[in-house]
Amino acid sequence: MIIGPGKANPFFVPPKEILLGHLYTGLDRLCPVVKSVGTKLLLENMSFAFLPTAQELLSVIKSYGNPDIGNVYDVANGHFSGKDPCEELRVVKELVEIIHLSDTSRAVYKHGPVEMGDVPFAAIAPVLDEIGYRELPVLEIVSRNAEAEIADSARRLAAMGYGSSRSRGHHG
């Protein structure tokens, strides 16, 4: 199950400690449920969340201390937040379970097809090998023409080296 850490009301932003308390309360409720059905809880970096960076999510996951919680790293969200997705992937390498790929610019938030924005996909592929990620990334493209754009994005990514050393096994 993939969740975001939550977002704060932009008009009345509560202190971070209160937001963390809400997140931990949610985790306290969700962790037993996902464990009972044999799955994991994955926290995703989201540029509009109160914990938008990989380092912040990693710190929260570690401080919460439940080994059944992992990470989904979304490269478009990281890039839009002004972060280097390659560096952020290195930060979360020990907990990343799924990687979402889509394109965006830093000026306009999107989850578009590959090469419609400026996410550095060619630089990310070798980092996946470096951190030991062996799964195929998930294309998370939001579009009215999603089927064709997902297929085209998969072709573009394959030309950049995605999938060449991926297997259908666990990473790490």
C-alpha cells in the first residue's frame, strides 16, 4: 500500500511535530492492517507533502522503526521539488521498493511522458544499477492518451538503458 506523508493546510501550517504526530497515528493504524493481509506500507515522496524530500522520508521511516515500512521514490516529484533524483535515490537505496518514473519540469508540475519535461532519465538508469535496484521502474504517467504515451515512454527508456540489467527479482 502506497501512501503520502500528508500535506499541511497552506493557510494555517501546524508545527512539524503535530504533522508528524498525525503521520505516526496513521502509521499506527495502517501497519497492522497491511501486515495482516501480507503486504507492506510504502511512503512516497511527494513534492506537495510536508516531508517532500528523500532524506526527510528516510528519517521518519527510520525513527518510526517498523521494518515493514519501505519507500516509493518518485523521480518527477523529487525533480519538481528541486532535488537531484540521482542523489535522492542514493539516500533511500536501503528502503526503496518501487521507483515511479514520469516527466516534469521544475516550473510546471506534471506526471507526463518521458522527454516532455527535463527529468534527467539518462543519468538515473546507471544509478539504479549502482544502488542495486533490480526491479523495472513503474511508469506513472497521467494523460488522456496514457496507453500510447506509456508505450512510447517505455521505448524511450529502453533506448536509454532501462531494463537492460533488470530482472524480476528483489533488489539489494
